Amino acid sequence: MTPIRLQLNASPPELSSDPNSSEAAPSTTENAAQGQLPAFPLLKLPLDLLLCVTDKLPLADNIALAQTSQVLRNTFQPDCEKAARKFKRHAVPAHNAERLELLAGLANSRADVFSCSFCNMLHSVDTRDTPRPPYLTRHYPCQILSHENCLDSKKWKDTHHRFGIYNFDRHASAGEGYCLAHHHVQLALKFSRLKTANPAYLANLLATYTGDKPQKKLVAAKRPTFAKPGQINSFIARPRVVKNHFLLSMKWEFYYTSPEGLEKDIADIRPQYLIRRRRVSLHAYDTPSGNTSPTGTSVKETYYDTAVVPPSLEATLPPRNFCPHLKFDAQHVKDGLARTSHGGNVGQQKAYHSCEHCPTDYCVELLPDRVVFEVWQDLGSNGPPTEEHWQACAFGKGSVTHKAGSVRESFVYDDAAVFDLKSFQEAERRLFGFGHGGRKGLEGF
């Protein structure tokens, strides 16, 4: 992808900034009649006062203002170009905080670009770029991530909110398939605000994921025949935008042997693995260690299930955390499960808790044959990759306090807010005998 360059060459009709001048900007009606842009109330401010206002604005907002009228262009363009030169890629470190804020602001004001968290440049929006591992789609959002090294690169791991193993030769069957980057969050927030800019792409960004396949509706998970205690057998992710915040709901299910052995099963929790092997011939297979087939030999990929994790893969196992600060076998989880199982309330009680270091709420439910973990996270609002919510929830950097249960309540409340106008009109018609437009059924009352 070619990086997007800033263009400050818009030339709208010239408007006077002096409201007392004989050449003052014409009225909105006159402009509409002449097919010109309407006068901006902002231009009626004295220049000194206007500069006092714009001096407090971020650089990205000043660049956007410079493209709205000739007067503002002449006023801000020299300063904007001077500042933009300071933030060129090779002039400052790529992770400079001011540069990241500038790129995030520019991307937030334009529907056709996004701020790339890999190379910290602006790229054109590609609707194939969704929260899925790129080796499933053979598509990479940035040239820095090549086909060979992207999944092993530190940059990939440090810029994604990951669930499962992400390596070219193997992947987890549950929790795999959902790999959320910061720019996915920002694109979802932006297109939710713009409404009609790209509804199909927004639907893909906010689609519910079950395993590694996007689903339009939640599907009840059935216990697979190869399921074993202590292995995750179901994973569901539901992203949502609520009040300009990106909320993510996740649910894991795993089976256990007995209430007595529950604590040990939780401590050993890990996904069921599918090991990808390449078939070189009828009797020769390479291993997940990266050995390649002989040159010129045709390669056919095959898959099979295995519950055995080779010792060489132990170091690459995903963290057993549902947030960076809490593991599945955290003391809160153990206490909640103990109250549920020993109290004889299996399947009837849920234990609710929250993380003290990031905006994460979670629930633990003990069923007769499995344990269900449900987590709600607030991944933040518009901003650069250094935004505190994203850093706290995705990577455990920093600390963000929140009211216990507030994230879950926001998500659940939005779930119940789907009672739209059409449903209201139908209920009104059934109850009162008339539709939204009048009292046509009430003449006899």
C-alpha cells in the first residue's frame, strides 16, 4: 500500500473575514442561489479572536479547517505545512506521541483513510481488512507485514488484541480467528459516526465471531467428540459501538471432569490445537518447526486434530488470561466457582467481578458439564494507539479505573435498546387500534 500524503490544495470560493467590509461574505440564501458555498459563521470572528480559538485546537483540526475556505486556507496553510514537515516519517521517531495524535486526527476526519498501527502512516481503507488473521485471507493491511514474517514479528504481536495462537504453521481452534488491531477499533468508531459512509464494511467490522467464522447470529455451541477437560471448546466475540466507545463481549466455554477437579482443570486451561502440516509425499511430512519441502516438489496442505502440544510450542502458547491482569484461574474466579458448586447451585448462579486495572467486567457461570466465562471490555474511543483504554485492555500497560459492572451494563443495555420505531408502531397499532399516523381505529370510542 502506498502511504497517503497530505493535500492542502483545495480552492473553495474566497470569502472575506471582515463582517463590516463591503465585500463581506454573502448570505446563505444568496450563496445557494448562486451555487456557491454558504458563509461560515466562524469567518465573522475578528482574526485575532479566531487565532486564539485555533491555537487551542489539535494540528489535525487546523489542517481540516485549512481546507474549508480560501480565507482559512491562507491563514493556516503556512503553519500547517511547516508543522507537517516536522512530522514526516524520517524527521521524528515513528512512535512520537504528537505524530501518532496527528495521524489519528487526520484519519478520523476522512472516510477513505486509516492510521496504520504497524508503520504509523496513513493508508487507504481496504474493506478486506477485518479482525481475522491474515493467513486465512492471504491479505495484509501493510507492506511492512510480509507473507513470511508477519505472524512472528514483534510488531504484529504488540499491535493486536489477540485470542489464541498466531503462527503460520499452527493455530488454535477456539479463540483463534479474532485478531483485533487498533485501526479496526478506529474504523468501526468512525463509520458508526458517519452512518452511511460504508455500511457493509462497518457490518463486517462489528460482526459476531464464533471460532474463526463470522456469524450473523449466535450459535449454540455443541460439545465436540474430541473435547477433553481443561480445553476451550467454544469462543464467541461480539463487538459493538456504544456512545462512541468500542465495547467487546467475549465468551469462552470449557468442560471439566468433576466439581472436585475443577480447580485443576482451570489451571490447565488451554485451547484445543489444530496442527497444520504440509504433505510432501505419501510418507514424508514436515514438522511445525518450520522445515520446508524439497525444491520442485508439489505441496498439498492437510489438517488434522490433535490434543498434544509439542514441547517446542509451549513457549508460544497464548496467555491464559481473559484480560492482561487476570487469569482464568484467578482467585476471584475460584471463589465464585466454589460458592456456586459447593452451594448446590450449579447452573443457577453467576459470579460477577471486575478488573481493578482496566475497564473489564467478567462473569463466571458453572453448568453441570462446563464452565462459561463471559467478559466485557471497553477498548476506548477515538484516539491514537497510545489511548489509555486500548493500552490497558490489550496490553496491560497503565491503569484505568472504572465503576464495577458499568461496561457490562452498557453492553447489555444497548442489547435491550433494539426496540426500534417499527416495533413501537406495531405495538401501538395492536394496543390502541391506530397507527403512528393517526387515530383511524378510534371513531367508535
